[in-house]
Amino acid sequence: MNSAPDTVTSDNRYERGLAVLRQVSGTDRPAVLESLVDIAPDLARYTVEFGYGDIYSRPGLTLRERQLANVAALAAIGHAAPQLRFHLAGALNVGCTRREIVETLIQVCVYAGFPAALNGLTAAREVFETRPAATEATPSRACVPGETTTDRYRRGLAALTEIDGHVGEQVIASLRDIAPDLGRYLLEFAFGDVYSRTGLDLRTRELVTVAMCTALGTVAPQLAVHIHGLLNVGGTEDEVVETITQMVGYAGFPAALNGITVARTVFAERAAAGSAG
């Protein structure tokens, strides 16, 4: 885990944060600073010092991963369109591809619904259209000719088992007595259709899902499942903590603190299981 040394001054934090903000914004004079100078200059300073100097500058995630996490979280919460557009552009500025961004926004539909994903894609289209020179195909996984619902179910079950293991299987089992069709849709659509798409690896899909579930703030059981999932597909405990910490700036301290509480429980469960094994 990382902690800031006591010798770091406000000037150090501001300069470090400004350097990162310039990378993300793609300009030497980020608009967020200009927009606050006449009404809340201290908030502009906090944004640079804390948001970018403290949080973004931590070594636990790459800038690409931080930007995809932000895009997922902002699209999921659905009430920060200007900031979503800023971070969509920022994702391109730090090397994310259009396809990775589109896949992240498709992932949103599983956790925040189709309206949130559709609104996110509308914002992405607006950002992409400002960069006509950066043409890049965003292909989707084509439907397989003759594919059946059974095929999708089997593919989804295989993906669920790889990502969430017994924790995911428990979720499906818990629905059998009350809503078995919901469990089937979860396998066929969420895992058979969405998670099985190309364009993002499973680790990145789980990382952005942890970000979404943290930012939403109302889905602690699902956050626990996907923390397990991120760890199952190659993520580390430090990366879980970094992803949740990143959400402080976009969903607030309560959401991040609640997310860390869930993570603590998951880590303890896995440690206990490892000791027992």
C-alpha cells in the first residue's frame, strides 16, 4: 500500500498533479482550472493537488487503467456528462483505443442498465467526432451463425466459472427458487454475450466493474463478487485498493470507504480459505 511522505509540500503536490492533468487533458492550460478561477479557485487547486497530485500519481494503476475506470464509473452514475466527456477524451490522450472505450461502455449496461450505457456511448460519439483523424474501427463480436441459446448459456457458464468461481455459482443457485430465468439471463447475456466479447481482457473488465460497483454505492454484494473476480483473473489486492481509492474523486469518500470495507472482507475470506487449504 502507498502513503504520501510527510515531506511532500503543497507546491510539490500541485506541480506533480498539474503534470498529470496536462497529460490527461492534452493541453498545457486545462479547462477545468480556467472554469473555476472566478468562483472557486481553491477547488481548482484541490483538484490538482489531491485529485491528480495525490491520487492519480500513485503507482498502483496505469493512467490507461485509471481512465477506463473513470469512464466506467462516470457512465454508470449517469449524472456527470461533462466530466464523462472530459475523461473519454482523457482516455484517448493517454493511449486507450476507441474500441477499449466502447467495450468499457458496453460493460456498463450489465451493472447500470442500458440507458446509462447508451448515454455513455452518445458522449463517446461526440468525443470521437472531434478527432476525425484518429479513425479506428470498433468491431463487435459478430453473432455466430446458427448459435443457440444453449451455446450462449454454456459460454456464459464457462466465463462465470473462470471469473467468479464458486461465488458466481452461488449467485445463480440463489435465484433458482424465485427467479430462475433471471439467473439464465445473467449467464446468457452478461457472461455469454458481454463478458465473452473481445476488445478488453478479463482483468480490465473486472477492474472497471469494481470501479462501477464502488461508484454506484448500492451494490455491496455484487462488489464483493467482482473483487473476487478481479483477483481470480490476475488482479492483485493492491490493484483492488487502488481502483476503489480512485473512486474518491468521482463518487466521494463514503463510496470509497464502503468499497474498502467490502474489500477487507473479501481479502479476509480468501486468506482464511488459503490457510484452510
